[in-house]
Amino acid sequence: MSHKTLLATTLAALLAGSVTLAMAQDRPAPPSAPVPHGMATHGSAAHDGYRHAMYMHRFGFEGPRSSVIGDLHGLERLYILSGRSKDLAALYNEVLAKSQDPHVRDYVYRHLARLQARPANADQAIATLRKALDESLANEAKMRTEREKMR
């Protein structure tokens, strides 16, 4: 087979694949039934989260922050199961006082705001999320200036 024929065949296959992909993306997704909380089905968001976690673990993306978040998740679950969910706010504030990791702080801020919004205290939840946003913006600006210095 000549190089021109091989190149033409390859280009035709790529074009056909991209057209098929474009047509598949235009088609609306089939409606799915709601899944009760805690019940993962094949292809559900919970299942995808598990696959993502396994990918992160396999390729070495877990570190101290993942163990901190894992410990926090376990503690949250125990507090809720034991009926002591009111103590979670103190736990979150303690972690915020001790951790400087932006990923851990973001996780804690989101969960603290969710906890504050439960008894319909939206103003406190908004204040917490705004504080988290301010921190994230400051960290982003700091990282941007550090990147510019490296150039």
C-alpha cells in the first residue's frame, strides 16, 4: 500500500470518527430515574466518584490532604450517626485553624457552609462561602505571581 493511500485511509477514518462523535454529542441523553442517596448504580455519579478516586490513588495523586479529607469524612459520618452533628462546626473551625492546605480548607469551608445553611441560617452560610472565595482568590493570585516570577 502506498503512503498516499495509507494517509487517505487514515484521514477518512479520523473524519468518520469525529463526525460520529459530533452526532452522538448532539443527541440528548436519555432521562434517568433518580437514585436514592447512598445507592450507587452502574454509571451513576457515585460510581464515577469511586472510579476517580481509584484513578487518583493508582497514579499517586493522594497525599496528606486526601488522608485529612478522608479522616474528616469519617468523623462527619460518626458525628451524624451518633446524633452529635452540632459538634461538627467546632471540628470544622478547628481544622481551619490548623490547616493551610487550600484543598482541605476548601472542603471544610463547603461543608461548614452546608452545615450552617441547614437550620435556614443562610446569612451565616453565605458569609462562610464568601470567606472561602476570598481565600481561594488570594491563593490563586499568589500562585499566578509565583508562576510569573518563574518565567
